[in-house]
Amino acid sequence: MQNLTLTWQSAGGAAAALYGGSYAAARWRRGPLPALLREAGTLLALFALWQLVGKLSLMSTEHALDRARWIHRAELVVGLPDEAAWQAAVTPYPVLVRAANYYYAAMHFTVMLAVLAWVYLRHRTRYTWVRTTVVITTAVCLLVQFIPVAPPRMLPQDGFVDVAAEYGQSVYGGAVGGVVPAQLSAMPSVHVAWCVLAAVAVIKVSPSPLRWLVVLHPVLTVAVVVVTANHFWADGLVAVAILLLSYAAQAGFARRQDRRAAARATAGRAAGASTAERADTRG
């Protein structure tokens, strides 16, 4: 399998180069090139941060397995389905297992980049909203991931199997799709956050009745992260909660800006009326 891994150093350097290119292009020419370079730099910067998080932590990695076991026990207590049982139902079918491993490795980046490019090129007025959501959601997910949590595949005693390693498709050795994320950053799931974000963006932006087909992407992603034992249900639930908070924060900021604009407009009208009244008095 070809190794297309991009390290955080390489991604960070490329992001800096793209930002520099954007600045230079903005000084020498107009058009979409400066913005395109800047947006590409932002995405690579996020990728670099995601790669870097696995090398840094705010807490000891020694208890990452303990945290994973606690999450699994807590899920069973509240009545969530056992992820190990879901995985066991798929492992007898090698084709499904291989397809799930590839989907996990590559599709979250592929779909997210495709959606961002589509919105930028076809629905430019909505791009800022989508891009800002990606940045906020990913940044918060990365902050939470500074607390190391092991994925289910590291708990064989609980019935989980590392099917990616078993089939030679692990993204933690040779890269699949150019992605080698951290092994102890399972909580929350950036995969789930991005797939739901991409689906919401398409549904909100596109006028096509076929846009609802994009719902298949988060459905498949959630199934894949579970049957490959890369994430617990809780990892996805926390990711979706972070995404919802991102939407709420943006909505609150937009309302605040609208109120300020309305207040300035009211003050302007009042000042204009006062000026007119003084003019009439002098007349």
C-alpha cells in the first residue's frame, strides 16, 4: 500500500507557504486565487493540528485505556448497544471489513474537502458559514483530544478486534488515504463531527431534492467507526454536541451583530431627524 502520509510538520509548512502565496497574490493580482490559497492553507493548518494533538497531552497517557473502559461500561449501563456485538456481526464478512477500513481511513477527508470546494465554487455566500463551522468544531474537538482516550480496538479483553491491523489496512502504520492520526485521541470523533457537518452543509445550501442522499454519509460513517472499533458511541455523541454548540455560537454572534446594526441604524435615523429639526428651527 502506498504511503501518502503528510506529517504535521509538512502540513504546517505547506499551510504557511499557502498563506504566504495568498498574501503575495493579493498584492499582485485580483480574482479568486488569493482566497483559494488562503482557504487551502486553513485546511492544511487544521490537518497539522490534528496530527500534532496525538504527540501532546494535558494528562498522562497511562490512563487512556482506563478511560476507554469507563466509557464502555457507562454506555452499557445507560443501555446503549455494545459496539463489540456490532463488530462481531460484520467480522465474518471480509469484503465488508475491508470496505469499512477504507471508508474510515479516507472518506471523512474526501467528502469534507469536496463539500468545501463545492460550496466555495457554487455557493460562495454560504462558504464563510461552512468554513467557520469546520474551524470551530475541529478546534474544540482537538482541545478535548488533549485528554488521551484509547479507542475500542485497544480493548481486546472486552471483545474488540483491531480489524484494520488484522487486514493490513491500519492507518497507524502504513497510511491509507494519506492519514495517520493519533491513536489515543478517540474522544471525540472528528470523523463523526465532519460527516454530520458535511451533510448539514449540503442540506442547508443545496436546493436540489437529491441533497437528502448525503444523509447516507453520516449513517455509513457512524456504522464504520463502530464496526472497525475505532470509536465508541459516546465519541460520536460528544462530537455532535460540539458541532451543535458551534452552530449555536455562530447564531448567537449573528443575532448580536444584527442587534448592533439595528441600533446603529436607529441612532443614525435619530441623528438625521435631529439635524433636520434644527435646520427647520433655524429656517
